[in-house]
Amino acid sequence: MKKLLILLLFFVCSLLTYSQIQTINVGTVANDGTGDPLRQAFIKVNNNFSYHSGLIVLKANLASPTFTGTVILPATTIIAGNTVPGIVGDTITDRMDKAIPLNDIAPLWVDTLTYIATKSDLLNIEGGGGTAKIYKLQFRTDTTAGAPNTGDSILVHNNFIGKHLEVYRGPAAHATESGANLQLQNTTGVPNVADGFRFNSTTGEIIFRPVFATNEMVVVESTNTITWEDLSIEGEESSLLTGLIAGWQFDETSGTNFSNVLGSNNATTYGTVLNQPGKFGVSFRNNHRSDYTVVANHSSLWPEDELTISMWFKLDSLPSVTGRNMFLIRHYDNDHVWSYEAFIKTSENYITWYIWNEAGASFQTETDEDAIVINTWYNLILELDVGAEPKIYLNNVDVSYYNDGGNFTGTVNVPSDPLYIGNANYDGTSATMGYIDATFIWHRILTSGEKITLQTKTHPF
């Protein structure tokens, strides 16, 4: 009886001891007598089975998933370093149905707003059974069988329907579009108002202007619109066109006139040499002290209370060598009281910027001595604003050094005589000896960004 009680106590202790996963002692080496007895080993096995059966409340058949019990899924799941959007609230069946394979092999989760394309989807990007390719129709008029002839203007093809087109046209000597000219589409909606092609994407019809020439080479490239997206020109129109009252490019290669970019207030030149290397394209050159360029006086050129002038120049020689001031720009009245003028001073080679107001008061700003050298292009910006000292910039650097008259007040004196560029013409011997290019006048103060633009761009900026 005593032995039976001891055995029962040992069995109860075993159940308490092995209430969780239990490890079977198999001894150190085979048959060394140190391991668990066979019966005790099987008791541990049974206890382990009992423990796991109490934990398993979720069962699933992988071929046909059916879940029981309560399934709790996290709001965000991390799979191989990638965050999958929250799936709480979705049913397991829906999620399994939405598992789309990548490259048709490995499944990835998707949510209700995101579609992960398959390899087949990517290859079939047009969605109509084709691939993401460029279709090309190439022919020569009067030569290729079935192609349009001289004087024709219409081309129709079923492939063009709903597509984006690029059209190239050129002489028959060119074999491909690389030797032809791209013809832009006429999107005005009005036929026969401009060269270009008009395209009906519903019917696949193209109407060409001008009509086809004899033996002309034509290439039409057709691509699906999903591969194209139209862009708008950033900025659309430069802010430097705002407040612009005059501008001369000096791009003329012959004659005696320079056109104003605004269509009026053209300039006439005397003695200057045209078609010279410029900062932008070509410029003109004064090679005699009597050379000058003049613009007839007009009220549209009067700056009133705000003024900015930009001009490019490059000197052949300095005033200290010629012994005369070199006038860059001057506008004045017949009493020889200027409205404004800028010149390079004799001997010291500094730039002076003078302005008179309607009350007869003068305002002057100067650079330091020897501010310029020969054979170097400079962008000169002259600035006048009410309540501020006049400013001088060279290559977008403020080089104002000395001021006389303080802050500008009132309005600029109204001129009665012409505007002179590259000379003063009061004595006929004060020309800027060298090159002048891209001169513009604004009735406002330019921003710092606009001044930067002037260093690399000319009209229309």
C-alpha cells in the first residue's frame, strides 16, 4: 500500500511538472541507463500532444482555405521589408482573391485602390492585344504603291484611330525621318490657316498642309496615347516682357535701321558696323568717335518715376586712351538738360549714371575707378527708383560706389530730343569705342531673378 501511494504521488507530480512542453531525456550514450524510462517518455509525448491541442483553434486547408475561430490581423503588415496597407476589416477570402501574381509567378497583396500589374499587363500596355511599340508608316508620293500622289492632302489608316501621331516630311533624297522635318499638328481647329497636319483620332484621317509634293518622303509614327502626356510651357510668358517700353536686339546684318522688339521706335544708325560678333548672335560696333545710333523721341520712351536699362557692351579701347568720355546711352532735351545718361569717364575709367528730375535736381551714382577692362563683355544694368539711390550693376553685381544727390524724388525730366545709344552726339566725338548688343528699357524695377535671367537670355527672355 505504501508503495502504491508513493507511485500515485509521483504520477501527480509528473502531470504538474510537465503541464507544458516536456523534453524526453534520452541519456548521454545508448543504453547507459541515464535516460527516462520508456513509460515515462511516452507520458511526456502524450502531455505534449495535449498541450498543443489546447492551443490550436485555427485550422486551414491550404488548397481551400477555411478558417475557424477569431482571426486578428495587424493594421499594417511588413513583408520582406515592404509595408502592405492595413487589412483589418477585410475578409480573408477577399484578400486571397485579390492576391495578384507579379510576373505571373509570385503573389503580392493589393488593396482595393491599388493594382499591381503582371508581366502580361506590362507587355500588353495598350490593352488591345498589341504591345508598347511604335508603328511606322513610311512612303514616297507617286512612288510607293497605294500612297498619295502629288497634290493630295488626305491620308487615312485604321491604326491611327485613338493614337498619338508624329509626322515627318522631307525631300525624297532622305531615306528616313532623321533626314526629314518634323511637321507639327495644327490644333487651331481652323483648316488651311497654317502649315501642319490636322488629325481626326476618331476616323484615323490626317489632312496635310501644304499638300504633298512630287516624290516627297513622308513618315507617320503612331503610338498609343498611354505613352504620351502633353506638357505646358513653364512660365508661358517671361515676366521681363512686363513693363518693357523699348528693346533693340541689333541682329540686323545690313542696312541702317535696327528694329524695336515691340514694333515701334525703331533705331537708325550712322557710321556703325553691323553684323559683328555679339553677346547674343550679332551686335554693332562703333569704330569712330562720331558713330552713333538714334531713336526718335516719343512719349512711350519716357520713364516717369521708375526706370531700368539693360545693355551689353565690349570695349576696344578705354576712355583714358581716347581722351574722351564714352557715352553708352543718353536721353535729353534741347536745352541740354538730360533726362538721363550713362557714360564711361575719361582717365578714371569709371561708369557714371546721371538723372535729372522735373524740378531740375540731379542725382548721380558712380562706380569705383577702373571698373572695366577692354575685350570683355559686360551686362550693364542702370536702375532708378523713387526713394532710393540710383544703382549700377555690372554682370549682376552692384558696383555702385559713390552717390551725389541722395535718394531720387519726383519724376524724370521729360526729354524733347532723341534717345542716343553708343554716343551723346552733343559734340559728335563721344562714341563708345567697341561693341553694343541687346539694349532694353523698362518702366519698372526688375527683380533679382530677372536680373539673373538677363545674364544668359535675351528677348523674349
